[in-house]
Amino acid sequence: MIGRIRAEISDPETAHLSVFNTSDDEVMLAVALGIPLYACDPALSDWGSKSGSRRAFAEAGIAFPVGREDLPDLDALAEAIADLLDRPSRPRRLVVKINEGFSGDGNAVIDVADLGSCPDARQVRERLPAVLRYEAAGMDFIAYQRLFVRHGGIVEYWLDGRNKRTPSVQLRINPLGEVELISSHDQIMAGPNGQVFQGSTFPADECYARALHEPALRVGEVLRRHGGLGRFSVDFVSMLGDDGWDHQAIEINLRKGGTTMPYQMLQFLTNGRYDPGLGLFLTPVGQVRHYYATDNLVDPLYRRLIPDDLIDILVARRLHFDETRQQGVVFNLIGALSEFGKLGLVCIGDSPATARRLFEDSVATLTEEAQADRRVDR
């Protein structure tokens, strides 16, 4: 297989390996192919952990939640929680995060009231099995404790505020060592406490998109100094206060992410670009484009459809991307449709409302078509 891949590389001097995430396996593959790996060295992966993110934010001098990082086990977690609750600014809730948690599944929330008025570390430790509220479905205390001891983790204040949002800024460090701003998004979150990534809207809200660029670039500069390379993103929690928007950095994703593919799809379809000064995406003729995207549209009904059905539905219902208008819907992950009832879609429009309407129309159409009797002789 490696020989077949190598044979497809016409000129190794102008080729590189692009991957979603990096581990020693991707490094070994790049070496075997004789081409460079355009991604961060796995030796630097700690900067993408929850603890590493907090250290990077501190080094960058940007705002991030009060908390403690580099906690090796639940005893250390209990001591950190007791210390945080002993401060004057006592929070209503705390969030515990496993260092290598993904898409929010390693998170658990604690209602401080469940810990009592002034608990010490021993009391906190005893109450942890009863007070942790897990984001991942099916998680229990024994499994969570095992993961926490394996990877370590953090605890920090749960951020509460008016009009709470979860934007993200995508960047890359190119082979010349330059930090480049790629885009900004608002994340669509789900789960018991709204911490599981489901999709995104692009660009981030114009009320604050440009304000996120500077702190994200400062994080990028920290990663550049430590040898970072390739794509990464910085996630924020943003809340509207009396003096405007307050942005707190919460996580670095040292890899491609759920927003990478939708943005690249928009870029390739329209040949447009993100204008950091405006916080908007513009086509070559200056038209503004937005999208609403998810890679996690799931309905058991969709298992009745096969990819050919999906293409027919797109064309017949006039949902497909129209190159003339440069608007419409593009589906992806369609190989999972008939087996898992799952697919992704990117809905591109000239406004956030248009993109959202395309998404809602697409979901309604798919549901309607999947409910129909499709037992036909192909």
C-alpha cells in the first residue's frame, strides 16, 4: 500500500502529508513515503491538552477561567477543588476536564452546592462519585477515574453569563514559521451541559469576530516559539456583559477540527477567502457567504437511504450547490448513511438566515423522503 501511495506522488520535492491529527504512526508514514508531514510534531502534543492549553494562555497573557491544571489523579483534583472553593469569588459550578478529552466527552460538571458549604479536600474526595455529572453518555465514576489517572486533567470555574457563545478561531503555522489567521466560527454545542461539539456557523458573529483574532494570534505566537506547525484552533467562551463582550480562552485543538472540512469546502467551491479586517468571507466578486454545517446529522430513518438516493433527492428538490448563485447544500460522510443513518452537510448562503433555512429545509426534506416507501426496482 505504501508503494502504491508513493507511486502516486509525482514529485516528492513538492508534496507533503496532510493529516487530521498526528501521532507516531503519521510520522512513520511520512518517513516511509519520503515526504514532510505538515502537522505538529507529536512530541508537542501536550500543548493541545487541557493543561497545556491553560499554560499557553498564561504565556500568551490572555484571559482564561480561574482553575488548576496538571492534576495527576483525583486526590490532586479534590485538593484543587477545595482550594478554589476557599476563594472569595466562589463559583456556582465547576467543570472537570480530562487532558485528552475529545469534543467535550472528557468533561464533567460539579454543582458547588452539592459539595456543602466549606468542604476540605478529604470531604471533596469522598463526594466526587456522587457529584460529578458526566458529559459523555454512559460514563460512570469508575471509568472516569480510570481515564483521569491515565491522562490527568484540570478543574476550572464554569463560565456563566448572558448570551453565552462558544466561538473558535482557526489558524496555522506555515513551514516558514509564520502564524496565519484562517477563519472564525461559532460552534453549535449539545450534550447535558452544552459541551459536545455538533457543528458550526461561519463566520463567527460580527459583533465579536474581529475581537477574537488578536488573542488567538497571541496563542499562535506561543505555539510558534515552541516549534508548532500546521493547523490548530483556539476555542473561547464569550458572554455579553454590561461593558460589552467578554472572551475567555478555554482550549487549544492542536490539529484539524470539525470546522476544517466545511471551511475548505466553502473555499474550494467559491474560490473566496476570509477577510480578517471585516470578519467576513468574500467571494472573488465581493459577495458575502455564510454557512451552517454539521458532521453529526443522525436519524435512524436515514438508514433507508443509499448514497444514490441522496444525490437524486438533492437534484430533484433543488437543494444542491448552485455554482451560478454560489449557494446551496453539499453533503459529506455519505458512506455512513445506510449503515448508521448519519451524514454531514454544509449549507452555504448569502446570510446566516439563508444558511440556517437551507439546513432546516434539508433536514425536513431528508426526513420526508426517508419516510416514503422507497422499495423500487432500480
